[in-house]
Amino acid sequence: MSRLPTLSATEVTSDRLVLRKARDADREGLIEIFTDPEVRAYLGGPMPRGEMEKFLDAFGTANTTSEPGSFIIADNSTHRLIGILGLGRRSADRPGHLTEDGEELELSYVLRRGAWGAGLAFEAAAAALRAAADELPDQPVLVVTQTANERALKLAARLGFQPVDTFEQFGAEQTLSTVRLHTFKA
């Protein structure tokens, strides 16, 4: 685990969303995200439901977002789980970095299929990046996605990320895109 700081907030809000820590009530939503073949199409495929249930039983649903910068994306009024978002450090032992040392901030997110197409991933990512820009010094932020995932690449571009490299991982070409954190400063 990196010793470099990441977003310390435990809750971030936007117009329609709240980024918050997981609760036991999020269990079914998490299972849906990790077992849905369409949601997981560019993320290594779906997990078997039983495997995901075993994981949550052993680890605890509330512990799935225990790391700093890890959030449930929920509806602001109902608090129903829409997706998950992480703004953590990309481990130096993984491919896809701007520097030899690695450990850059990396944005990742995934939404339930029913939440696609409403601008919620953009809203959640922008809110997390604004909160991080207010707390952390300027630095590069990465997004890594399968090159075949055109929707994710369009969203990254809409957020201001620029593609800088491609590499092979998980049997597919990945695109590394970056933006400076200060871009999101309020």
C-alpha cells in the first residue's frame, strides 16, 4: 500500500449524488455490479454470485470502502447504491505509469447498468476530483481503461483526461490517460 496521501474525505456530495462509505444495505448492489456481464465486460468478466457472496461474508460489506479515496456512489435522496468509485494510488508493480516510481493518483469507477447514460459517472468523478484538488497538491491523475471501452474513453475525455500511452494487460490493450489535479480546483 502506498504511503502517499489520497483523498481523506469520507463523504463527498454533488447535485444528485453522495459519495460515501459502504453500508451493510449496499450488499445486493455490490453483488449486482460484480456479477453483471455487461457491467464487467471490460473488467475481466463477471464474478460468480456465490464467490462474491463469500467475499462479502468474509470481508464485510461495510469494509469494501475502508481505504481512503474509496466510495459507494449513491443517490443523494435515497442513498441507494448506484456504483463504486476509487481515487487511490496505482501500485508501482502494475503497468501504466507516467514515472518510473509510479504511485500516481488513479481514478476508477463502475456503475450499475441501470445508472448508465444519465451523466452520473461524470458527476461522481468530477465531485471526487474537485474534493481531491481542494485537499492535495497538484499532481497527475490517471485513468486506465481497455482501449475497446469507447464509452469510458469518451467519459475520460469529457473530464479532461488526455491519452498518453497504451499497453497490454489482462489480455487486452489498455489506454492510459492523464489530467492534472489542479484542473478541478474550485
